[in-house]
Amino acid sequence: MRIGVIGLGGISAAHLAAWEVVGQEMDLEIHGYDHLPEKPVPAGVTPHDSLESILSAVDVVDICTPSYTHPEIIRAAADAGLRIICEKPLALTVAEAVDTLRYCRERDVPLQIGQVVRFFGEYESAHRAVSTGEYGEPAVLRFRRASAQPRSNEWMHDEALSGGIAVDLMIHDIDQAIWFAGDVERVFAQAGLPKYGGAQTQAYATLTHTSGALTQLNACWGLAGGFETSFEIACTDGIINHDNQDHSSLRADRPDLLGTAGLLPVMAGATPFAAELKELLAAVAFGAPSRVDPVDAIAALSVAIAVRESARTGQAQVPEPLPSDMQRSATSWQAMAGATW
């Protein structure tokens, strides 16, 4: 199977390494293209000098380009009749995300959106435990995610191009909140002062779920290095928690010390990206079930935009509702709750 990785900066390094792992089980041929000619093409990857060239040479595209380019490239791939995997977010507005998904559906083109945190072992195990009902109903959830400042990607600091910290970083934990506790009906958020390139680097949000559960979120661009995540899922009959820093009794970080590390958590062995891409490839290529549905990605985007608007106005916001044709598939997390993937 021929895989085309579009975009060779940032997140693509994790994807290319993951495709190498997946390729140990499947016969894969990897192609690569980036609109910036100075981006090096990794060894073992067939280079292309145009989008048209790579789209004509592959069966599946894996879109790793800046967020604002996703809808345009998805549409081009759909016109070429290709199967599509795209990094989150699907788009930067709910309307454009809905239109893009409809565009693929009208052409009968499979589309999957990368929500990689669903494939991290700690989150996956916690979700499975909660889904079985062993701990009762989710009541209060807390998530924290902190990374280094993405200084080399200037487009990230322009909300018109990246959606800002809520749409780029916090959206991972928004997706987790919905995955654990269901849809969100109300959002209240605050954001820290701009620190770099005019971008907010700290955001806090409280989500009220339709189930009555509450989620507290904290997202930060400010570490010099490393990547910190934690969660606490308090249910009616028990609590599940995780902190990737709990091995350390004291840790200090200096945001003013620049470095290129820290935009992704440390991963060893078969990474969550390999598990994600293997499952998404099976979904788009063979119609296999996936724990991610494109509508899940749109729901998380709607909440992330509400977070950003609440932080801007200081007022609670209601996430934009999804159209009636945007229903999760029968293989989404709701139907697969408690399953062993």
C-alpha cells in the first residue's frame, strides 16, 4: 500500500517513525511532499515536488501540514479518490469542518482524524475501566497538558492560522473529556497574558457536560523542555489518576531557555502514533472499526472554539451544535465503550 505523507515538518517526524513501525507488519511504500522545498525528505521516502504528483502516486494520504491548510488538502485528496488520514484539527471553524466532512462523504471517500491521545496506554486503560462501569459514573474530571513553546512554527502563534492554544493543544484533553463524560453543553474559560508572538500561552476551562459531569482543563505553552500531562477521573465509585511526572519529587523548568525538544511527550518502543496510524489505516482502507470518528473531531473543535471565545469575552459560552447529519458512526467510542482494541 502506498502512503503519502504531506507536510514534512513538525508532527510529520512522529508520523514517519510510526509508519516505519507499521511497515514492519504491512507492505508499505512511503512517499513525501512539502510545499517548502528546503524541507529534507527522510531516507527511504520517495520525494515529490508537487501536491498533484504525490496525490497521483499513492493510495492513502496522511496530512501533517499546518492546521489552516487541512480542508484544502483534504478536498484535493478527495477529488483524487484517495483514502484520507489528517492530523487534528479537521478545520478551524465548525462550519468548515462540517463542509469538509460532507465533501468526503459525497465522494464516498473515507476520512479519519488523528486524535492520538486516545491511543496512549494510560488514557486508553482509564477509558476502558470507566466504560465498564467499574468505577461508577464520571463526576469530576481534571486534565493538564503542558509543552514547550512551539517557537519554530510561527503560524501557531496566529489564531487565524492555528486556532490558538485551545484549538491546537487543549483540544486533545477536550476530546478526552468528551470521550470519558459525553457531550458538553456549557464552557467557561480564562487565558493567560500573551507571552510569545501575540499568542496566549496559558488557558483554563471548565466544561459542563450534558450528563452533569464537570471537567477542568489546563493547557500551557511554556516549558523549556519536556512534556507534562496528567488526569484525574473522579467517578461515583472511585478515582483514576495519572501524572507523567509523578516519578519526580521536585522539578523546575525555565521557559526562557530555548530548545527544540518538548513538543511531544517521550515515547519508547511502539509509539501511540504507530497504534493510531495502524488503526486509522485499517479504517480508511478496509472499513475496520476505529475508536475515532470524524464527528468526534468536530465536537472537540466546537468546544475548543467555545473555550477561546469564553476566554476572550469573559462570559460562559455554549458550543456550536452540530447539524443533524453529523452523527457519530456505529463504530465510534459510544458503541465501542469497554471494548478491547
